[in-house]
Amino acid sequence: MPLPVFTAPAPTPTVLKRKARLNIWQSLGVRAVLVLFLIGIALGGHWADREGLKDNIDGHVSFSDVVYFTAITITTVGYGDIVPVSDRARMFDTFVVTPVRLFIWIIFFGTAYTLALKSTWEQFRTHMIRSKLKDHIIVYGYGSTGEAAVTELLRQGIAPEGIVVVDQHAARVAAATGRGVTAIEGDATINAVQEAACIRCARSVIVSTHRDDSTVLIVLSARQINPKVPISATVRATENESLMRQAGVDNIINPVSMGGHLLARASEGGHVVDYIADLASADGKVVLRERDVAAAEVGHPLSSIDTGMGLRICRDGQVYGYWEAPAQALQAGDVIVEITRTEKAAG
């Protein structure tokens, strides 16, 4: 079955962000002052040119009438009890009061959106996204390694909607959402954040932080909520690998030791390293993968599979190479590790 093709989104423009200088109440105060200033302009203009206004009730335009007319004109189109009759008064209403009315309504709508609509919409959207999250992959930490992991997942054909990134840094969260994946800004060591990522129904978890102690806490929290989810994590110090195992990590990746292995191989020639990189990447000619043994393969040797080149099997927690006796007769429940062609090579 061909893998779906992922098309990378167009790069988004870089946005510089700083902490807001005003809190919510200070911002509301500034908006209120601006509204009063705009009303003052309209009120002052009407009062200065009150001779151009006509009161159809008593024929006299007082200061209270000007205040009333200004408020009605700014909020509505007027009731007709007081009307501009001179050309200058009409031009003032057309070119000054009308823009003031528009600006004030924009401020009102912006304030309403900030205080109520934005929060309500974000809660509704969050609920809709969480209701659709199932069998997804969670990536805790969107640093260099986490970003590379997401890139590889997308290359493998995982839909962006099937990936959830959790990171404490707003800039990294913005970078992740820019690629189409779901992202949460928060501390993954907190159970509520992992609950928000819907870890209970996740397919697998990837932990890539810059500190081993943070990784252990994240894994412990994840294991508390979902004891069965497969967890893969990076480790910075080799002596912490046993702690990772005790915390519940299934697959441990040590970038330092892995880099050392590749460097040692490279000293003997570059072809081996190139092939290993080809195996690890989804956009090469071949790829390493593991799968459950098919019913038609039971009883046959590992060397006879036609989906690729069988390397080893995992049976009851034990690993056997293709040359060992257990691999000469596949059994139900075996997990096969094989080298197979990618769609790029097959095409």
C-alpha cells in the first residue's frame, strides 16, 4: 500500500515577539481613554458649530442636546429629533463623526473579542481538536532533535494532524504549528498537560528534551497515565540509561554513542555510514522497519519472506538473527525486522 505523500507547507514569515508591556486592565484603560478622546473630538466639533444643528422639538440647541446628539450620532445614525442643517455641520458629520463612529465600533468589537469571543472560540476549537485525537504520536520537546523527529515522521507519511508537539517555549510551539501539526505550550512533566495531549489514546510517545532529569519525569508521568503506550526517548549521559529503563522507556537513543559508532564506521570508509543513513531515513532507497509476522509466513524461514530482507525476529522478548535456529521457522506473534525498499526505490 503506497504511503501518502506529504507536501511541506510554504515557509511562514518570521515574527518577532516580546512580552506585552501592558496587562489586560491597562490595555482596557488605554482603549477607554481612546474612546473618550474620539467622543471628545465629536462633542467639541458639534458644540463649536451648534448653530448648524436644528432641534425639531423645541428649536433650541443646548449643551445637553449636543451631548445627546453626539452620543446618538456615534452609536447610531440618529433619530431625526436633532439634525445638521448647515453644509459645514453636514461635512463635519460626514468626514469626522463617521470615521470616529467606525473607530469606536472597531475598539468595542476588538475588546469583546479579546475578553470573551477569543477565549470561547479557543476553548471550542481545543475541544474539537481533542475530540479527533486518537492513535496519534506525541513529541515532547521541539528542539533540534524533536524537530528532526517530526520531519522524519512527516516523511514517513504520518499526517500532520496525527502528531502532537508539547513544548514550554512559545517560539517552538509556533514553529511546530506552522508545519501543520497540533502543538501545546506547557510543561510536559505536569499530568494535566499530558492529559491535554490525549496521551491515553496515543499510538506512541517520543521524548526529546535537553535534560535527562526532565525526560525521566515526563516518562514517569506518561507511564502513570498510560502504562502501555510505547515510549522512545533520548538520553544525554550513558549512566542515565538504566534510570530511563526503570522509568519505563522502551527505546533509548543516545546521540553521543550513536555518533561515536558512526564516526568509527566512517574511519573504515564512507559507504557503510551512507547506507546506515539511508536505512534510517524515509526518503532513501531502502528503509528498516518492523512488523508482525503474517499468517501465511508462519512455519517458513525468515529468509523466505518476500516483503524485504529479513534481519532478525523478536520472540517472547528474545531477539534472534536470521542465521539462528529459531529464525528458520516463523511463529505466530513474532515481530520481524526487515530491510525493504521505499516507494521512491520501487517507483
